[in-house]
Amino acid sequence: MVNTNTNALGIIFPNSYDSLVPDLVSERLMASIPFAGRYRMVDFLLSSMVNSGIDNVSIIARKNYHSLMDHLGSGREWDLTRKNGGLNIVPPYSEKNMKVYSGRVEALASILDFLKNQKEKYVILADTHTAVNFDFREMLNAHIESGADVSIAYKREEIPEGFKNISTSVGDLYYTLSIENDRVNRIFINSSEPGLQNFSMNIYIMDREALMELVKSAYARGYIYFERDILAPRLDKMHVHAYRFNGYTAHLSGMKSYFDENMKLLDDANLDALFDPNPVYTKIREDNPTRYLNGSRASNIMAADGCVIEGDVENSVLFRGVKVGKGATVKNCVLMQDTVIADGAKVEYLITDKNVTISSGKELKGTDSFPVYVAKGQIV
Amino acid sequence: MAKEMIAMLLAGGQGSRLYALTQKLAKPAVPFGGKYRIIDFPLSNCVNSGIDTVGILTQYQPLVLNEYIGNGQPWDLDRLYGGVHVLPPYQQASGSDWYKGTANAIYQNIPFIERYNPEYVIILSGDQICKQDYSDFLRFHKEKGAEFSVAVMEVPWEEASRFGLMVADENDKITEFQEKPKEPKSNLASMGIYIFNWDILKKYLIEDEADPDSENDFGNNIIPNLLRDGRNMYAYHFSGYWKDVGTITSLWEANMEVLDPEHSGINLFDDEWKIYSRTSGMTCHKISPDAIVENSMVTDGCRIGGTVKHSILFAGVRVEPGAEVEDAVVMGGSVIKAGAHVRHCIIAENVVIGENASVGAMPAEGEKGVATIGPGVYIGDGATIGPNAMVNQNVKDGDEQW
């Protein structure tokens, strides 16, 4: 067969780090959190995989996955509606031996039969808390060249503040790496070291059959975490290659970081870094172009289609279908889909979830360090 | 299973009065309203009316149109049985023919229509901006027991002689057809949208094809023949927004009317009657801190650093700081560089307007000129393009064209 595609399949864990953004995931999961005006977090990984020639992607959901199913549909927007491979959403209980998993090992153990029947030589594992334009082909080539058993992508950066509040009881762990000659020699769990660290992006590449063997034996021993229980104890025997990523990343690690990461995209350099070189695909909504009516004023904003702006908007990110009424002022806000800021309302440092209405004349103000969050569907 | 009604969309028109815009593009593929192409309107009307089978008859510059239509998925017209089909002229055992006229185009596709064994066929035109419920038109056709119905618009009497006119009695039964008459007997202009009983249409197409003197045209041949035979012909009154965007001026006007849906009647923001299109897939648009955007429509991928007033920007347009855009239609991917002035004009796709260049001008009293820049053209720094210019070749730095 002509070799058009990358010889790897993707596995995405859409619930990772849900615990960092409890408000945003009350009716969804990390992967379906709206981001950057017209996307959901999962779009970045999925598009990166597709743009890297991967056309077999599984998403192993743990809970709250209805919004994700709705978003992904048949996978057509990502060109993943295929006879072979394509998009495969695995909810809990989809097979007899499947339950709600708590760690990556259990999640992978639940799809061993599936993994066995795939043709790709390599498996790529990834989480969705990071928006990134990632070249998996380049990482795969580096992995093959290194001769390693496993490759981990990392970025040299400070540990995002939100991670330090992580609740270990829910089982979300984060990892920093000690590296020598591109080889990982220690994995630190939930480190709080200040300054630049080798912060794991939780993107892994390894041989499909080797992964299956590891998961089988780890699962039999009751292990839960791939990193803590499989990789960390074996670093002397296994060659774990550290793959450094230098591109733009937006990690969601809390409400404040959600606000900041959206706002950062008002800087063209950041937006271009996140969306170049490859496009990011998302579910299409039939929206009109955005309309700026007479008397409106817009300054330093990013807006999706379908908005109608009659008021005054400044330093804000507007998702699809946002309405800003006459005489309303919107300053330093992130307004998700179909938010309505009615006539004369004044809002500042606000994050509104989907379908929020701020009624006429109301004033609502947060601060830079504590933006106010209004939950989905609320009318204020 | 037979289909009740299928649509045949005439999209072969060259649109020669759109000059620079249709050099490499069939008229139905001309961009419109920020993120649409003209053909989105009849296609969306079909889907919204419950028609799931559409044949698109193309022959002039079909490349862009073919690619745009693709499998019809954006209009929900990717169907197992039916869906959208692009129908170019093809070679047959008896030889090959271009479509000689509108009726001949349908004649050559009789086998396509027969596959669906429809009771009715609606003939649509691919060069109009119009939101219309064809199911209501069909209801009228059935209620009247018509064999042929035509959608008509009332036009001002003084303009009537520019149109093909239907003379009808008080029951809307058509008694006479006048093609651009000097002395109009009616002000009911044909919109070029017809519903036929398929058996009748087929009979008249075959008869028309056999007539060596026929121009094979609906208006000039088929309709007069139906009248001659005293067929049941009715005029269906349509009173919504309708615009033939066959000229630069009318295309520009229709775009400007989109900016004022409250008065113009063309509301693209109607959730009950969506217009579907193939989307650009670009990121959100951005408006810089010092930019000014007033009374305009902006879509994905745009970056605005300058001033935009009363204009429509298509996907991926860049307006650099210090540039001014007013009363303009700027199509996808075009760049207006710093200090350039763009006014009262249509800029086609992927155009670059150089720094400090000037395109078009606000019209003086009684003037109507809409400057037009064809696709992919480069207008050099400091160049000047007059309000009546039609540019489809690069213009050097500092040059003038009037």
C-alpha cells in the first residue's frame, strides 16, 4: 500500500485534569471546554494529529462526555470519517469488561482488544488540557531515531500555577523530568520546584505491542498510573527519550489560567504561534459574519462569527453568537457562545459560560486576579 | 422511490457584465455577503424547502464552482439517493454539444431527471440573491392545478419594459408573455424560477429540441409554446427580497443591503431560514486597539488595524493600520496595506492594495461608478484607481487607472 499516512494511532484522554477547572467541567470535560473564540480544547490535538498524517484516533472518555460526542459527531470536520481507522469514541461500559477508569493504565487496559487489532506500529498518547499546534510526525521521527522505548514531550517552562493546587485525591498528577543527554533519568511527581522545569506535556509515543505488554502486566498488578507506576520505576531499564517542544502552548490549569490564556491570544504573535503552520479544525456552526452596528465601538478584541455588536467592547474574546446590546460596555471579558450582554449592561473581568444573559442595566465586575465566572445558561 | 420535486439549477451563465469578477469564475460562484457565494442562496432555499435533489448545470469556468460544491455536505446535500450533482455537458454516442440554451441544458439531462421519477421539476437560476420557500410555490402550483407556474415580482411600471413580463388574469392564470416589451401590459416580472409538471416539461423539451429554428430557451421558446397550446399556466407572486446581481453595481448594492437588513429586507441573520456555505475554517477575526470598525460585517480570519466603515470584509482580509476602507466589498484573502484608501468599490479575492494606494472614490451626485479590482491583482504602492475603473491586471507603483 502506498504510504500516505503516519504509522501511528492516537489515543486521547479527554478527562485529564478535569479537577483543575471544576466550574468549567460541571457539564462537560476538559476536551470540550471552549477556547480561543471558536474551538474546543480537543480540536488542537485532533487537528495536530490529522495534520501529522494520523487518521486513527481513539478518545477514551471517563465521564461528562455528552458535550464531546455532540462536538465531534462522526469526526467529519477533522477528516476522520473513515472506513479504516477514523474517530473512535470509547465511553465507559462500552464493553463488558469496561468500567469508569481512574488512571491511564486502566483506560488503556479497557481497550486492549482494540489495540491488538490495529495495524499501526506506534501509539501516541495525549491529554487535552494543552492547546498546541504539535507536529507528531517530527516527534515520531525523533522517537524512531533515538531508538528509545518511549518518548515523552516536554516543554522547558515554569510549572503553571494552577497545577500546584492539584488535588491528589482525584488522581490527577503532573510530571517534571530530569534529563541527561535527551534521556529521562527521573520523573518527579507533583513537584513544586520554582523556576524553569522540564514540564511534561503528557504526550507519549511508544510501540503499540510493547505498550500492550506493559499495560497488561501493570493492570494485573493493580497499577493505575502509566507515568508513576510504569515509567518512573523502570527508567534504568527502559530508554525513555525526552522530546523537547519549543512551540506555543496554552495550558488550562484553573479559571484564572483559562482567562489569561484566552486573553493572551489578543496578541497577534501568540495567535499566529498557536494557529501556524497548520490549521485547527472545529465543528462548524452556521453563523453569519459578525455585525458591527452604527454606534458600536470595538478595540483590541478577538471575535468569532455570529456576533452582533451594538455597544462598546474592549480587550475581550467573544465566542460565536455573542450579542452586545446598545449602550452596553464589555471590558476585559471572555464571553462564550451565545452570551447576551443586554442594553446598557456593564461588565468587566467576566467569564461567561455558554448561553449566559446579563440583563439590561446590570453591572458585574471582577478583577484581574479574580475574574467573575457565570455558569452555563444563567441569567443575571 | 420517486421524488415529489427535484430542482435543476441553471449555473452556466458567464456573467459577462461582472467583467473582472467572472474572468475565471462562473457567476454563481461569485462571493457574496461576507462568507457566501451566490449559489448558496438557491441551494439553501432548496434544502430549507425540503428539496434534497439538485442538478447544477454548468459549462462556463466550472472549476471553482465544482470544488466549492464538492459532495454538497455544507448544504446537507450529500445523500445516498439524490443530493447535489454537478452536470456539465458531456459527450454522447450521437456526438457532443455544449448547452445551446437553458432549455437544451435541461433536455440534455432528461436521463438524470428520470432517475428520480419526479412529479414536478423546479427550474432555478444561479445568479439571484433571494430567500424563497419553494414549498410554498409548489403548494400554489398544486392548488391551481397548474402544469407550469412561474414566480413573478411586481416591478415599478416605468421599469417594466426591462423584464420578461407575465400578463395574468384575476386568478393568476397567465394569458400572455411579453419579453422586454416597449409597451408593457403588466408589471409582473418573471424571476426565471419555474415549476413544471415533469411530464409536460419533458414533452415540450423534446418538441423544442426537434425544432431546428428554436433557440432552446425557456423564455423565448418553451413558455411561448405552452401559451400557444393553452396550457394551465399560473403566476406565483413573490414579494420578498430578490435581486439579480448581474452587474457590478447591483452586486455592490446587494452587498451593501446586507448591512442594513432592517430596511433592505435581505436578512442573513434569520435562524428560521439559514443560508449555508462552505466555511473558511480560519480563526476568529481581530480588531486592534487603534482600529475603527463601524456599521460593517467582518468574518473569520480578518485582521483589522485601520478604519473600516460601512463595508463587508470576507474571510482572511487584512486592513493594515492607517488604511481606510469605506463602502467597500473586500473579498477573501485580500490585503489593504498601510495608508491605502479603498472606497465605494469591489475588491475580488486575494488582491493586494499597496501602501498609500487609492482605489475608487465616494461618488459625486448622480454618479454610480463602482471601481472593481479583479482576483489576484496587485495594485502598487501609491497607485490610483479611478471610480469607474475595472482592473484585472497588476498596476505598477504610482500608476493611475481611470
